[in-house]
Amino acid sequence: RSSDLWTLKEQLKAWQRLRHDLERARLLVELIRKREKLKRETVKIQQVAMEVQLTPFLILLRKTLEQLQEKDTSNIFTQPVPLSEVTELYQVPDYLEHIKKPMDFQTMKQNLESYRYLNFDQFEADFNLIVTNCMKYNGKDTVFYRSALRMREQGDRQST
């Protein structure tokens, strides 16, 4: 019986050592996670700082585009005109007959991130294209036309 008791005590000590080692390992993993999170945040900050130094124009255009998109509360200009919906709605697939170069904020963002805007005039031309396309295709009494007018006013404010 005393040998059984001694064996149980040894097993208990072994389990306690194992528990202690596992707790230390858990704490170590937690410290590593925190360190890695800090590293990721530091790298992110460094990337932003580098981008500001290397491409301040891109950042300016991004901010301008974001501000314009915020004014498009109905998301009318967010994505390309869905040609299938236009065809269904008007029973005439004529959008591309009237609009030679469709434009929208999503396409502008893609152009922006692809470094296609070499100057502000190119960016502004695409914005104006969104507005003029909408006003050209839609009647003056439509919500789309009125939204284009408001967007044009907003664009005029942004560029001054």
C-alpha cells in the first residue's frame, strides 16, 4: 500500500510538472502572438509612411474619390451601369449606342490603383465622364439626372 501511495505521489508530481510546463508554453505562445501582432502593425505603419513618401498624389486622389463616393448616397455611380437591367427596363439595348465610354467609381478606383492617372486632369475627366454620361442618357425628370447634377456640384467643390 505505501508503494501504491508513493507511485500515486510520483504520478501527481509528474502531472503537476507537466501542467506547469504546459502553462509556461501557453504563456510563451501568447507572448509570441503579441509580438507578431506588433510586428504586423509596425510593418503596416511603415508601408503607409512609405506610400506617403513615394506616392502622395495617389493618396490625394484616393481621398478625393472617397469623398466623392460618400456623396453618392444612393450608390448610383458606384459600379458600371448594369447593361442587362437597362435593356430589361427600357426594352432597348441602346446604352452603348449613346454612351461611348462608360465610367463609374469602381472603374476609377481600379484605374487609380493601377497608376493610370498621371495627373489630376485625367482623374477629373473620368469623374466628369460619369456625370455627363448619366445626364446624356437619362431624362431631366429622372432621379439619375438629378443625382448627376448634385454629383457635378460636389465635384466642382472638390476641385476648388
